[in-house]
Amino acid sequence: MKMSLRLTPVILLLLGGCTVGPDYQRPSMALPVHYKEARGWQQATPQDSASKGEWWAVYRDPQLDALLRQVSLSNQNVASYAALYRQALALAAQSRAGLFPSVSYDASTTRSSSHSNGQRSTGNAHQAELSASWELDLWGKQRRTLEENRASAEASAAELANMTLSAQSELAQDYFELRVMDEKIALYQRSVAAYERYLTVINNKYQAGSESRGTLAQAQMQLESARSTAQDYQWQRAQLEHAIAILLGKAPADFSLPVAKLNATMPAIPQTLPAGLLQRRPDIAEAERNVAAANAAIGVAVAGYYPDLSLSASGGVSASAIQNLFSLPNRVWSLGPSLSGTLLDFGATSAQVDQARATYDSKVATYRQTVLEALQEVEDELVELNTLQGEIAAQQRASDAAQESARVTRNQYEAGMIDYLDVATTENSSLSEQQSLLALQSTQWVASVELIAALGGGWHASPSE
């Protein structure tokens, strides 16, 4: 009894074991309290699990809302990453199962025949066996493996979220570009109609001898140039429509987006954007979880220095007749431990540990670089949007002035005060200024989506805010 009490702590130590390798600590990475372009520092802590809601709701566009809701359901790239995430979860579950004993069974029946000294003998053999084995996790190798696979599964979940956000962002950008393209096409269609009227008037004057051949050619050139640009925009619109179809997991032939006016609302950027919002970015969370997995892999490699201890037990019955199979004399059993390890590997285990540590250092650097690049993306989008506000306002004034100039020159031409060349010049300038305005507006819509994506899905802490 005393011997049993002395052995109890030893048994508990063997069962509980220890865990070799470093315990994980998130790499330090400072973030600014606010953004330079949004007019200090804090510790970065990934918060990709924070609820962000349907970030596209800020645009208040029912058509966009309906399209983006389909991305997570139908996009094939998202479906691929979702399958990889399920695979990572299964791998983690498999690692967890390795912490417990495994039990297996075997049952067989054979009939054999033999000849000896001219005599033939035939017999039956029946066997049933139940066995169990358990590799004791003395040094924490299996626990580190489970830790590694769980971190990898979490990284896979973040990768899935990142792919979903990326696909949604890309679709929203394509959608806004397509809607602005509709406005560009409409602008040129109006211009073509106006140029056709001019050409008719000038041709009548030419036939009457009151207008020159050069003026007629100028009007013809202006009309055909506008027609060419309008057709160029048509194929660009078609390609944007095809891109949206693919993002929705549909063949381009099975999807169409009718021409419509852009009725979305441009969201106002808050005066202050805390850098903490950046911590919700799934790519940052993925990079940080990869660091955690690499840290656990160091422990798995270090455990290679230590022996593995397994316990195995089996029991069964064996008999020549089934009716005697479970009788006491036919029972067999075995029980015993197994210790295995490496005595000499010429530095192979040490090299594996060095490799694991180098991989960890690489993942830490990748994590920090991901944070820095995310900061740059946000700053870039903020400065672009802040600049675009003034640029669009100035371009709007330039467009209005160009349209007024074109109106005045048209009236002067109709009154016979100037040549048509002046009209063509001011009309071209007006069309160019309006086209530039639409291009800036398209850039603004795209930049707003890119800012939301750069912040991990909006600038609110929760959908209710």
C-alpha cells in the first residue's frame, strides 16, 4: 500500500506531462491612435471577430444590397476557402483525438488443410481480439500539435473572411464603375443626338451654299468621334457586367444588369477614425494566427529531443471451434509499455528546431508588415477621398462653366455672329469637362469602398452605431 502511494505522483506526472517549447505571446506591434490623414500609438490586438454587419448598407442602394448578399453564397473562390476552413477544423479535431487512447478490434475465421505422411488434416481457426493503445503526451508534443492546428484553423477562418470581404469589395467597385459608365454612355448619347442635329443644319446650309465644306467635315468628325466613344463605353460596361457575374458565381450569359441611374448615397467619412478599427481586418488576424501556429510548431520540433512512451493492451480469444471460442482456456491477453526515441541523428532534430524558429521569425515579420501595409492602405484612401472632395467641387464648377460657354456659342452661331469652329471647340470642351467630372465621381465611389475594406468592413464599431 505504501509503495502504491509513492508511485501515485509518478503516475500523475507521466499522465500530465509537461509542455516543451515557448508559450505563445502575441508579437508587439504599435498602432497610431489616429490616422495622419484623418486629422500617438497603441498595442495592436486583432479583433476580426467583432460584428461589422452589412457594411454596404451605408450606400443605401437596394440593387447593390441584393448583389452583395449573394457573394458569400455563390462566389466560387469563397466556396473554395470555406472548404479549406472545414478541412482545417477537421485537422484540429484529428489532433485532439490523438490525446486519448484508441481502441480497435479484429475478428477472423479461417479454414486450413495440411498433408503429413500421407495423412490429410483439416481444421478451423476462430479468433477475436480487442486492443487499445495510448501514446502518453509526456512532453506536450501532441498538445503543441493541437495548438498549432487550432491556430491554423483560426487563420483559415480569417482567410475565408478576407476572401469574402475582398470579393464583396471588388463587386461593389465594379457596380459603381458600371453605374457611372451608364451615365457616361447617356452623356455621349445626348451629345450624339445634338451633333446629329447640328450636322443636319450645317448640311442644309452647305447645300444652300451658305456654309463651307470644311465646316461640314468638322461637324461630321465631331459626330463620328462621339459615336466611337459611346461604342467604346459599351464594351467596357459589358466587361464590368461580366466581372460582376463571375463574382456572383454565374456565367456571364446568365446575368445582366439593366441600365439605371446611380441612386446610392455617398457615405460621409467621420471626422475621427480610430486606428483600432484596423484591428478588425481579417488579413491581420490571419497573419497573427499564423504566428501562433508557428510558435506551437517550435514545441513540436523540440519534443523530437525526447522519447515517446506508449501503453498498449490487447485481449482476445482463439479456438478451433466457435462454441469453444469464449471459454476460459482459450483466452489470450498482453499488456506493456513501449519507449522509443532517437539516440543519434547527426543534428537532424536540432535542424528541425532551427527551422521552426526561423519560420516563427518569418511569420512575425509578415504579421508586422501586414499591419504596416494596412496602415498605408487606410492613409492612402483617406488622402485620396479628402482630396477628391475639393477636386470634384472644382471640376463641377468647370463643367458648369463649360456647358454655359457651349450654350452661349451655340446661340451666337445661330445668330450668325461666329463660325461653327467656335461651337465645335466649346462643345468638345464641355463634353470633356463633363466626362472628367464623371471619372472623378467614379474614382470617389471606388475609393470609398476601398477605405471601408481597408478598415476591415466599415468605420463603426458595431452595426448599431
